[in-house]
Amino acid sequence: MRFEPIDRPAQAFQQSVTPDHIQRIARRVFGRDAVSAAELGLGMYNTTYKVTIEGRDRPVVMRFAPDPARQARSERELMRNEYATAPYLAPIAPLMPRIIAADWSHELIGRDYMVQTFLDGVPAPDRLPSYPRPTWTGFFRRLGEITRTVHDIRGPGFGPVAAPTYRTWSEAVAGALHELAADAEDAGLHGADLRKAAALAESRSDVLDEITEPRLLTGDLWTVNTMVAADAPEPTLTGVLDLDRTWWGDPAADWTIRMANAKKDERLAFWEAYGEPDRTPAAVWRSVIYEIRHLGAIRLERHRHGQTDGVSRSYDDVAAALAEID
């Protein structure tokens, strides 16, 4: 088998698997050998391979979760969360890779893994820059439509889809902030600012608990998790992938909403399809709490990838956010 891993430092968070792992999984799932496996560089959490299988016309994707001991509290079993979310994402199923197999047994490798269909198209970050920026509006309008479709899906409670749900939204938000603080401290970072935000969420639970109906949040949907047509005259979104950070909660807390609000550029077309956001004082207060949660997750990711300047900036960013609502 031709095997093409990405060369990473030994201490890197993402760890390659071996050709033998790929081969054993191919035989378990398909009853056939793998012909080749090339590691894909996109994504910063799971380790992903494009794999060709003997006798199959199309390649498949094999994705491997980090070793359980390397997973933080706030990111535990994200692949299982993605798997649990798949039935809820039926309204956008034509855009999603289909799950062929999932294995949590750790019999063949001590990590969770999934095998999925390979999406056509090109990763949006690779293709979008080749188009004139004014043509990007259609892409962002479509992203707004997809996000609205997901946010219209109702759930049974608050919190990660696969985990036990919280009774109220305030409990879910405070719980997430406490987990992020603990993860930061486990990594040798400061978490006091995140605990302060959790205390604020608890003390102002009435504002958070104006959200009474859990909706599905994509968790991580933006350009990096989309595919576009390779040769279309304008950016044409053809696929959505890696929705492993899904939550039940307030749509305004979604990463997608944060990114849509980040700049006043072509992404304004997002709101034409999605609908205008809530700008009431309560919604604005909640949005700051949500921003702190995002910043806590960013802090952990930057630390994981050795971005010390980014970790340092996160403290200033959280302090500025706390000053708005404290």
C-alpha cells in the first residue's frame, strides 16, 4: 500500500496512524485491501486520510480521533458527538459526507475512527481566493441558508448533542466555561478569567434562560469546513463537513454567527439569507458571554499548536469582553 503521512514533530497534537491500521480497518469495513492512503492537512483536531480501496471506484475518508488521554474535557469524544448528530442533520444530508462505518471498540487501534464518503469539490479556503471578492456574496448567502436550516432543528435539552443534556441554557453555558477553565489550568494556563465569566453566567441566569427552546448549533461551520465546486464561474458551495462540535442551545452562540459578525465585508450576504440577528440589550449581553466561551476554546487550540502569542492575546481579549458586562 502507498502510504503518505504528513511529517509532524513528535510532540504535535495530531498523530499519524500506521499503514497497518489503515489496512486492518479497510479489511474490517470493506473486506478488501487499501491501495493507498494520503493524509489530508485540513483540520486541526482529528487525523484524516483519503484512502483508495481495492475494487472501489471512489476513495473514502478515514478519520481518527485523538488518543483519549490527549482529549480535553471540553473536547471529549467529539467524533462520537458528530456521529450522534448525523440523524438531526437530515435537512442538509445531500451536502454532508455519508458515514460508512464508525468504531468505538478500540480493537484495531486505541482511538475512535469513522469511515465516510469522499465529498466532491475543493476546500473553500483553497479555491475562494482565486475568485474576485465581489463574487463571494453568493457563497456567504448560501452559508446563511444552510445555517438557518440547521438552527431551525429543535432538540431535547441543552448542551453537546451526544452528552447528557442540561436542564437550562444558563447551566449549559456556565458548565462549558468551567470546563474550559479546567482544561486551561490542566495545560498550565490561567483559567481564572473563564471562571469569572462562568460566575457571571450563573449570577445572570435569568438573561441566559430567556432562551427556552434548544436549537441545533453547528459548532464549527465556516469556510474551512466547506467544499466548493472546482470549476464553477462563481464560488459555489457543494459540501459541508466536520460538524463534530454541535450543541443544543441559542443559535446566537454558534461559531458561525461569530464569524458572520466578524467583518463588514462580503459576508454581510450571510444575513440576507439567515435573517437579521437579535440586537436587544439582553441578546447583546449574552453575545459577550458567548464570545468569552469562543475565546476560551481558541486559547486551548492555540496552546495545543504552540501559538504562544495567540494564547497571550486571548487574555487581553477576554479581559476586554468581561469589562463590557461585569
